[in-house]
Amino acid sequence: MSNVKSPKPKVKLVQLHDLKFRPMISAAKIKRRIREIGSALSQDFEGKKPVFIPILNGAFMFAADLVREFRGDCELAFVQLKSYAGTGSTGEVRVVLDIERAKIEGRHLILVEDILDSGRTLHHFLQHLAAQNPASISTVVLLRKPAAVQFPIEVRQLGFDIENKFVVGYGLDYDDLGRNLPSIFVLSE
Ligand code: 5GP
Ligand code: MG
């Protein structure tokens, strides 16, 4: 028996600009979950040739890994949205990069988003898509903050529910940095 305390395992913090972040979800865990999601989507959309729609910039890495786990024919169409927080919770969402109508009308759409926070971005964009008569719209989200949701969104496949804290990595940025990190980090207080 020994009274010597074992040293605390060292947590590797990442510094981006002025802030420090600590590890939250490992690359291996993300990979395992995406494999499950890809498998479920492959079954659900068998023979339907869905159009995956990653929302740039944040969803680029998630989408790249997700489509590699999809078995069968599928297409890709990218969109970029800009949200204006405004003064309160009624921020507008502008479509910066849009998809050609032919890729939407009559097609099975799978929206791919990095993180569901208030839900405002997806809420607006779903209306924009629905107006163009797709065959169906499904939403796949890697991360969701249940405590922050103001616009309830029906999520077909979810990676992980997380606490209401700022996260970076795996496509997500803090002031443009951190998107290249292969795993998810959370702001360290
Ligand atoms: P929402 O419209 O759901 O409030 O916000 C969605 C968008 O806000 C996400 O696509 C993402 O760009 C950004 N966002 C929300 N929470 C976080 C976060 O914790 N970290 C980062 N990097 N971006 C976030
Ligand atoms: Mg985003």
C-alpha cells in the first residue's frame, strides 16, 4: 500500500487564438459512430440515390467521412449558409451558395450538418428546400446541444448529444482555426 497519489493523467490542451480547449470526443469514437450512421442510411436509402447536402464550412469533414460509409449510389451538393444573429433570437439565414433546382426536385435529400445549436440555421434552410418539392428531406447531425435548441428539428441520425458548451475540431472552428483537428475539443474553463 502506498500513500503516494498517482499523478493526474495529463490532458493535452489545444490553444486557438486566446482560448484553450480540452479533448471531448476522440477520432476513434467519431469514426465508430459514423460507421453506424452510414450503415443505417445505406439501408434506409437503398436504391433511392439520395443527394447528400453538406452545409459548409463546418460539415465538410463529417460529410466526407459519412459518404464513405454509404453503400450504394448517392450524389453530393454543397450549400453555404450565413446566419445573422441580429439583436435577439430571430436572426435571418442567408443562402450564400445554393444548389441547382434539378438536384432537389423529386430527390431524396440528406442534409448534413456539423452541430445543432439553437436550430435556427436548419429551420430556415429546411423551409427553403421544402419549397422546391423534394421527394423527402432527412437531417443528419453530428453534434446536438439539447439545452440550446429553440427551433425543434427532427433529426434522422445523430452523432452525439453534448453539453451546452463551445466546441471545435472535426470541421468546427473558433474564428477560422481548429477545423483541421481530427477530433472534437471543448472550451476549457
Ligand atoms: P444554430 O443555427 O443551430 O444556432 O447554429 C448552428 C451553427 O452555429 C453551426 O452550424 C455552427 O456553425 C455554429 N455553432 C453552434 N454551436 C457551435 C459550437 O459549439 N462550436 C462551433 N465552432 N460552432 C458552433
Ligand atoms: Mg455550420
